[in-house]
Amino acid sequence: MSIPKYKTHTPGKTVLSFVMKLIVYLIMVTFAAMAVMPIVWLILNSFKTTVEFSNNMIGLPDHWTFQNYIGAWKIGDFSILIGNSFFYTIGSTLGTLFLALSAAFAFSKIPSKATVPIYGSFIIGILLTTQSLMVPIFLQTSQLDLLLGNFLETLGILRASSFHLFYNSRFGVLLVYIGSALPLGIYLGTEYIKSIPKALVEAARIDGAGYWRIFFFIIFPMSLPIAMTIAIISVPSFWNEFALINILVSKIELQSLPLGIYRFSGTLASDYGKQFAALVIGMGPMLLFYTVFRKQLTKGVSAGAVKG
Amino acid sequence: MVNNNHVGIEEHRAYWSMVLPAFSIYLFVMAFPIVISIILSLSDYNGGRMFGGEAWRIIGFGQYRKLVSDPYFWLALKNNIYIVLISVFGQLPLGFFIAYIIYRKMVRCGGFWQGVLYVPAIIPVIVIGILWGIVFSPYGPLAELMNSIYAHGFEDRLNSIFAGNYNMVITDGLVHRILDICGTSAKEIFSNPLVELKEFLMGYSPSETTVMKNDLVNLLAPTWNADFLNKRDIAMLPILFVTLWCWTGTYLILFLANMQKIDPQILEAAQIDGASEGQIVSRIILPSLSGVIMNAAILCISGSLNAFALIQSMTAGGPARITQVLSIYMYESAFMGAPDYPYANAISLFIVMFSFILIVLTRKIENKWGGKE
């Protein structure tokens, strides 16, 4: 019997020889260094002037300068872009939460024949990536604006060329962002609200409460954990989104941070100092978000991985 | 009866007031674009006003015929398949491997490693693309690092050649040995390497050995050549590497979270029965994670078919379109140069269909082999 051999250490834990342990640690350190070094390298180089960078790409800066940040902030219009990014991220997250949870409540607690086809179509949508539809989305939004603008012009309300509801408009960006986040949000919300006892809803119904009232005062407070999960996984994806806003918006006043950073790789590509500063500005908020919400994000990622 | 009916109407109203806003946005963002995409891919629409402008009409499947005979389309598809493969057979096993190390507590502070390895996944893809684009550029830090390694190697060999030669006696043999270690670089600089290099070396006084060696290193040390990044297939390597770099952490988290859900008593029992590490993986961990692994594979496939932002910011499909993928090709057809909307829409629809086919295939595989739990 080999039982006594295993009594000496905690169960579920492997015993590795010293050499194996060394190898395992070596592997982990290598991976961790691979993950972090490029980022550290980027941050260090953002404090070098472009001239110093071209002479010394790998070492520490000889003298640290903050000039790149000041320059990049100005040239990139980052004070506008960061505001826009916050607006798009917060707006889309709140919009997604409200629409997804209210629909999820209806799907799981109000019986209807429409639930199967509509909920089913949302589930199929989890598989679809909106990015692959960017060309038709661009055509749809810009052509709808033309159509509506023309219509309003014939009514004599305004000039057609100045009409922007879907294309080059904050509303349009929110709409597309919310639409692409809804399938996952609705799936997570519905699965969660299903587990809330139906008796709660029925009791409130007998007391005469309407469905919206029940949603706001009973269901929503009870679904805060899943709302948190949906929000936590939505925020980084909205903040980092590039492909869609790239085709939805052409005016700088409406652009988000990723678009501003991308501009630095075109016309300003040779000015490495400012480009690095712009990249650091671009990843800073998300690194901060990650350090604050690491635990929740880790949980959210594993909950949100439900494609299919 | 009347009362019941009243309740029914109220239920009905509440239901639709809750579902309709979400559903109409969803239709607007996903369903209509697909319909538009189907119609336009069959049409001769070429920009301008879609309604009330220049007339356009449905002309049939010409765009799809063009797609099939377009070498750039096949190249983009091949590159896309590379990305799908590295995602499914690179990210997933690597993520699983690291998750397993942390799960089995082979290293301490599991949370720390997990936290560090997830960092790349949280950074904006645009930042990642530009950052790695600079790293891999012909005059970037990778080239500089390689050059400095080459230069050090060259210097070491120079030192061994000059070892013991304190008086700097320049013989033909010595010059030959130097030329041997330079490879091709000497021929590019000197038209008659043997004579000219000898003359060059004669120009230094014996006290200037260090200066001479430095000059030789600067002049003749072989340089890192990033030309290979202009070749088909090989040019995709940096992109594949970065794909692996930035998303492996996601699957690590996913697998680890699901491993931790496994009842620890099962593991204990297995260990008491003397199960080996390999048996634990193949008999306990893999079977209980099979569903999660399949979901991860599906996630991988639909994500990697749309690696637009990363490649657009890293290479933009260049040089000369050899790193192009489907989404970049679609973008270029629609927005660069003369817009070819029907063609772009055909590609768009192809991406949607292709990802559906791959996902259905994955499901089929799961049903066949995953159901043996």
C-alpha cells in the first residue's frame, strides 16, 4: 500500500524534484518576462528623445524627459479623444446593461411564444463578429443619413449635407457598440435571471406591481453580480475597439483614443518619442482598470467565454 | 375571463417594451448589414447614393467568380488560416499548459503569474500592433539587438585572431583569417579585399589595437538582415508570434478557472491510487474540460478570422500585401483607392460564412469525440 507516502503533504499538490521545480520556474519566468518586457521597454522608451532612441534602443534613458508626453498630448488632441473614449465606453456599457437585462428579464420571466426565435437569434449573434460586417455597416449608416437628410430637406427642416444621425455621430457609435455587445449580455443575463425564483415575480404581481416596476425594484438589484460581470468584460472591449469606430467616424472631434494612437503610426511614424508616449497614453487607462478590477475581470473572462 | 385577458395584454405590452429596443438595435447592427451585404455582393453598386442616385441593379454571382480566381484572395485566406491554426493549436495548448502548472501548484503565487500573463490581453490591440511593428521593423530594436550580438561574436573572434600578436605584425595569413570571419561584408566594402584590408590594417600603429578592433567591428561585423520578412509565409511569423503573445493569457484564465471547479477529492483519490501526472491530465482534467476547450476553440476561430486591428496597425497587410488577411482585404477593397463595394461585400459575406462553417465543424468534432466523458 502506498497510502502512507502521501500523508506527508497536502492533497492535490504535486511533489516535484528540485530540478523539475527549477525547470518549471524557469518556464514561468520566461513567459512572464516575455509578457511584460515589451511593455516595460515601451514605457522606458517613451521617456527618451527620438534622437536618443535611434542611438540607444534597448538601454535605459540617459536623461529622462517628459517632453514626448506633452507633445503627443497636444498633437494627438488627446484631451478630446480621451473624453470621447470615456463617453463611448460608459455610454455603451450602461446601454448594454439596461437593454440586455430588461430583455433577459422578459425572456426568462414573461412567457411568450416569441422568446424561442428571438432569444435564439441573439444566441447565434454571439458567434458573429461585427467587425466582419464593417463594410455593410458603413454603407447602411452613411446611406441612411443621406436618405433621412434628404427627406428632412424636402420638408424644409434642414440641409441634407449637415444631417448626421448614424454616420459621424456619437449616437451611431453607441448604437453599433451596444448592438455588438447585446448577444453576450443577453445570454449571460438570461441564464442568471432564470435562477431567480419565479415566486418572487408572482408575489409582486399579486401585490399589483407592473413588470417594469418588478424589473427595477426586484430583478435589477438581484442581478447586480451578473451586471458587474457584463460591465467588466464590456469596458475593455469598448475602450479598445478600433475596427468599427474607424469606419463610423471621420471627424477628429468624435474619434476615440485608439484612432488617435493609430494616427501616430502614419504621418508621425518617424517621431518615435511622441509615438511611444502616445502608445503609453493609450494603454495607461486599461492598465489602471486592470490593477483595480483584476479579480472581477478574471472571473468575468471565464464567465463570458460562452461562444457557441 | 375578462380579467385574464387584461393580464395577457399587459404581459404582452411589458414583454415587447422590454425586448423590442434590444432586438431592433440587434437587427440594425447585425441582421440588416448581412442582408445588405448579400444584396450588394450580387449588384453593380459602386458608391454614390444608394437610394435615388445613379441606378444600380442585381447582376448575379460575378463577384464570387472573381473571388475564386483572385490570387490575393487566396493569399489572404491562407494567411487567415495560419492565424486560425496558431490560435487553436498554439494559444489553447500553451494556455492549458500554463494553467495546469498553476493549478497543480507547481509554482508558488499562482495568482501573480496569472495576473502577469494576462496583461497583454488587456492592452488596446492598436497599441500592441504598433509596438510590435516597431520591434520587428528592419531598423528596430530587434535588428539592433541582433546586430549587437553579431558584433560581440565578431569581436570575440577578432580577439582570438589577434591573441598573442602584441606587435601587430600584419601578415597575409592574418588578413586571410580576418576575411574568413567577415563572410560577405568584406567583398561589399573592398573591391580587392586582401590587398585593401592589409593596407587598411597597416594604417594603425601597434599602440592602437583597441581602436583598430573597434573600427573593424564597425566596418566588417555581419549585420542582421530582416529581408526574410519580405518573403511569403515567413512574413506572417511576427504576426503569428504576436497573436500568441497577446491572447494566450485569456485561455490561461479560462482553463484555470474551470480546472479549479473540479472536485479536489477526485484528484486526491487518483493520487492515492497512484495515478501518474500524465494519467491525471488525460483521465481527469481533459475530460472534465472538454466542453470548455471546445468553447475556447470556437472563441478562437471567430476571433482570429477578424484580427483586423492587430494586422492593420502592425503591417497593414504589407509589404506588398503578403501579410494580408481577409478582413484587411475587405477593408482595402471598400475604403482604399477606388471603392469596390460589391467585391468588399462578397468578402464580408465569405468571412461570415467561413467562420460559421468552421464553428459548425468544431461542434461536429465535439459531438464525435467530446461526448465520452
